Amino acid sequence: MASSTTAFGSGVSTTALGLSSLKRSPTVGVATIIFPKPRRSSAMVVRAEGQTINPEIRKTEEKVVDSVVVTELSKPLTAYCRCWRSGTFPLCDGGHVKHNKATGDNAGPLLLKKQ
């Protein structure tokens, strides 16, 4: 059985907290917690190949682009992908242009503009 210590004299064991790698520092009342590295998750790519993404919204427009004005943004303009074709998803990289030409669709990005 692994030995356990109490966390900061609280009476709660470090193993019960899942902190088996708790290391005490020389300074009283201070501890360094070492957490295991997170496991990499497998990424899933979602694509709707060979079909339009926008079957009915504003089909009379060449490209559907919506803009939203936001006061708290770090950049003056940020384009977010809505076609699922961007190599930099969730940001738009213009992948909708090739998709639109191939399918006749009119998908475009969502633009967030700083006020």
C-alpha cells in the first residue's frame, strides 16, 4: 500500500485527492503538485463532401457572410469558418471558395468585428 501524507495539515490524504506525486518544498505550508501529462485525444474530422452545406438560406446571394460587432475582441476582425473545410478550423482560411465553385454553394465565413 502506498504511503499517504496529509495535504497542508488538513487531515485529507494526498492519495485520496489523487495527488500521489505531491512534493513538499522546504518552505513551510507550500507544496508543488505534479500532475500527469494529459493523453492526446484522437481528432475527428467532419466533412460533408460532394453536397451543399447551405441548402436553403439566402440562396439569392453570391456568398452568405454575416458580421457581428463585438466590443471585447483582441483583433479588429476575425473570420470563423462555417463550411467545415478550413485547415485552420474554427478560423476561416478561405476553404469555402473551392467548395462553392465545386458544388455551386454559397457558404461564407462569420465575421466578428471589434467595435
